[in-house]
Amino acid sequence: MKKLLLSAASLAAVLLATAPIRAETLGPVTDPLGVVKIAKGQPVLIGGYSSQSGGDTNQGIDELRGAEVAIKDFGGAVLGHPVKLLGEDAQCTAEGGQTAATKLAGNKQILAVLGPSCSSGARVGAPILWRAGIPSVAIGATAPALTAPDRPDGFKGFQRVVPNDLKSAKFTADYAYDVLGLKTAATIHDGSPYTEQLVRAFEKDFAAKGGTIVASEAISPSDTDLRPVLTRIATKKPALIFTPVFTSSVGFLMRQKDEVSGLADTKVIGGEGVFSANVIEAVGPKIVGFTIVGPSTDLFSKRFPDFVKAFAAEYGEAPIGGFSAYGYDAALLTLTAIKAVGQTDAEGNLYVGRQALHDALMATKGLDGLTGTLTCDANGDCGAATYAIWEFTSDDTSSFAPGKNPKRIYP
């Protein structure tokens, strides 16, 4: 089994990214993790790190755009101070997450960070931020280990508004076994925390229903020839291949699958990481009929259609999938917590205790978010699970429009 390990150099960067934090009193606030003072007229700084380059660019850009819409809806300010979002590119890699988190952690005025898009970035970035006393509210990092009860202390400052993959795995297993009636499945992951932990959870749930996992394969994100893996899978004759890998890998897999004897009629289900127009371009004509598990935006809040209109008016294009809505909710949760704990002195300076902010984030209950009601558990899972199966209907990249291409086929 492939595991994501930090190199000695990466570990050193994590440990040296920030100086140890300590109790502090500033103005009217005393806090065990330190206090941030925002002078009168100065902005409240919130960081953001997401996938802004590479094959999964659309996802990360939409996430932070969603956060910007939330800030605007919040009035553009909190406790009398304008809000400024500082975005960094975390790509969708451990290295990108480390670089972006280290840069954000070095800015002592940042109160919280939204993101990242991917679990690989969170695996490295979240501890760097928390060492600086900065909580992070993830938008797309869904790997179960990130909010597991026994996770390392470096993840205590991590929470997310996107649902835990344990819920996605069960939804997918139920669909495959109960709705499609498929009894055998193979899985493919790329070694990243998101894909590997998701397929492991799917395998467990599918087997618990009575299904059989006939093959469990791993690839590298840089692999371009997937025929050897597909050939091994073909010998096991699965009815389904579940593979939540990312855009470029899905492109090679779908184009090469039918070249392998025995797989032409094998159903393939992908993950929400390829819910974008990019995957249409990567796959080409073979995209038609390809299905993925992704957020069901029509089950979001009744405010979501108005959000889509505001988003399109601001950026000249509609958002893709539900990524922007998770960005919106991450910002909403963060601003609400800052408003709850910030204190202002007689001169108009604002003070925010870092531990107090973290505690307020974790204490969120019944917040009316864009994706549903946000309630955080003790481990930082705050998201409302709203999943659907989506099917691509055209290989025209300009036709991408959730609801039409891809269209929701279940439920």
C-alpha cells in the first residue's frame, strides 16, 4: 500500500515554518495561543489555499471565488473592519500544500485559512498552519483520516465544510450494489490520501453489502500508460471500476479502457474531483456515459440559485459543481466565528484570540450555510452530505453545465 510520507526536508520545513506560539495579552484579550491585533481601519486578513494550476485548476479557482461572494454577502466587513482574502496556489499536491501553507503561516496577521482543495495538501499544510495558531477550514479535503478521532495533534486546528469521504463511499457502494445491481468491483487509486482512503472505505462498504472486490490497484498521478493495470483488472472480470483519481489520470484511463479485452462494457464511476469541464477535454469522445459521484447542488440551500446568479454576474461565468458553495460556506463559518469572539477597544482596534477563534469555529451549530445546515462535531466535520450520480452527455467542452452535461441520474 502506498503511503504519503514527508521527506526529511519537508518535515524540517513543517517544524521550522513558525516559531512556537505562547499565551499573550493584548488590549482586552488574553489567549493561550496568542492574540491578533487589527488596528483601526486595517483589514481582517483571511488566507486561502487551493488548486489554482494544473489539471484541476477550475476547482480551486471556484472555491475561492465562492469565498469572495460570501465575504461580499457578509457586508465586506466584520466588526467594523474590511475583510481581505489572500489566496495561494496549493495545486493539488503535498508539495503545493506545504509551500502555500508555509507562506500563509508566515503572515502573523492572518486569522484563519480557507482550504485546501485536496487532502494531499491538507495532510502537510494543516499542521504548518496550526503550529502558528491558525485554524484551517477545508473546502475540498475529504480524506477520512484528517478528522479521525486519533489524528495527530497537528490536525486539531483542521475542520471542513465539505463532507467526509466515509459518507461518499457509502453512497457510492449503495448505488452500485442496490441500484445498479453490481456484485463485483475493482478499484484504482493514485496513492493520495483522498483517493486511497476513499477507495478503502468504498471497498469496505461494498463488501459489507455482499459485493466482492476482485482487484485493488494503484497508479501514479504521472502514469500515462494504464493498460498494464487495466489488463490485470480485466482478468478478474469486474462489473464496475470505481476510481476517484484526478483529471489527467481519468483521461488516460477512459481512452485506454476499451483497448483492453474484456473491459469495453465495464462500468466506470469516478469521483467529485473531476466535476469540471477539464475532464471533458482530457477524456474526449469517451466521456459520454462516464459517471461520477459529486455534490447534488439541487439539494443545497434554497439560496443556491441566487448565489449562482451573483457568482455569474461577478465573474462572467457560472460556477462548476458544488466547489464554489463549499468555498462560500468556509468563509461564512469563519466570519461568523470572528464576529463572535473579536473584541474592540475604545480606539477602534480589534483583538482576536487564536484559541478563542478556533473554539468558536469548532462550536458551530445549526449555521445556515449554502450547502445545508453546518454543525461541527468534536473532530471538525461540519458539512452536510448531499450526493448524486452524474453522467456526462457530450464531449463538447463548451457544453459543460451541471444539470445538462453532466446530468444528474440518481437520485
